Amino acid sequence: DAKTTQPPSMDCAEGRAANLPCNHSTISGNEYVYWYRQIHSQGPQYIIHGLKNNETNEMASQIITEDRKSSTLILPHATLRDTAVYYCIVRSRAGNNRKLIWGLGTSLAVNP
Amino acid sequence: DVKVTQSSRYLVKRTGEKVFLECVQDMDHENMFWYRQDPGLGLRLIYFSYDVKMKEKGDIPEGYSVSREKKERFSLILESASTNQTSMYLCASSLGVLGQRVTEAFFGQGTRLTVV
């Protein structure tokens, strides 16, 4: 599975959109991009995933560039409860989570 | 909602003790995982099970063993706890791969183990 690069930390004002970037320049055609987040002292929580189309659910949106080498997770109206570490992971379509490579993620601080 | 439950949130054990960490999931998932999480190192896979009685070593299996006698339960065993096994332990589960479907993992709340 391809490796990802994320900034170590970001800040966002409460109520504003948080845009978290992720580079995955070695991604292959059958690899999905997944996002998880981990709130302090809890287990990681799945947010969203996609292959090549932009995706949206009740938690967030994911935009993937046309060449699929990078993506952005968007929290449209960040709240204090969105303060967490956000992980971007790529994994094979035929994978089973065994080979998920967890980086150190981006620590997002949402400020009042 | 999927629920993955770990038996303890906090645990303190002595060096040399045998330690059992239990994990139960209620969604009939085939796959279950044990990770440890340490500052600066992220999540690292210890063991993985894709079916009852089946297991595979992850990236850091040394000093650990696992047991999966029932589909819903996956146990991590520290045969002789050492101080370098002080860590946050996370259990996760996911559906098996159904055709080409890709499935997400669901995590428990974690067990913070301290070995003294």
C-alpha cells in the first residue's frame, strides 16, 4: 500500500471549514484513500473513503485530485469536538486492513 | 452501530505477569486486529485474525500471542509482561472482503496498559 504525507499540525477557527491535505504520490490505480480520526484517549474513528470521485457524507467531504496524487478532507463547519488527529491512509481495493500503514497524521486544533 | 468493546480502559500489571486483553465485537465481522500505539510511532499492527482460530503476525508480534476461539472475541496475550510493553492497545474489526468491496475498520476505545 502506498505511503501518505500529511502536515503534522493545523489550526482552524470554530465554525470555519477545516481543509486537511494529504499527499499520496505513489498511489496505484486500485488503492482507495481512507480518512480516520482519533480524538484524545479514544480509538480511531472511520470518516470517509473514496477511489477517484469526490465523496461526501454526514461527517465530511473528500476531494481527490484528477491525477489521484493528493486529496483533501474537508470539515465544512468545524466545531471544538473536531479537535483530533486525522489520518489519511491508502489501501488496496483487495486489501483487508492488514496492511494499513498508519502515519502520524495531522493534529487539528479547532479554536474558539 | 458497530460496537467493539475492550475489557479494560486502564490496566496496571507487574513485570513478568501474564496479561490478557480481551476484545469483543457485535457485528459478525470476520477480521479482527490488535494494534499498539506509542507517541511518535503511530499505530503498529501486532496480530491479525481473518477467521476463527486463524491468525497472522503483524509488524511487531514479538512478546505477544493471540487467541480467537469464537468469531466475536479476539484476545491479546502478553506471556510475560515487560516495561517496554507499556502502551495503548487498540482492537479493531472489519468485514471480510466481499468480492471487490472495501470495508472500513471499527476500533475499540483502547486499553492503556502500564507495566511496572
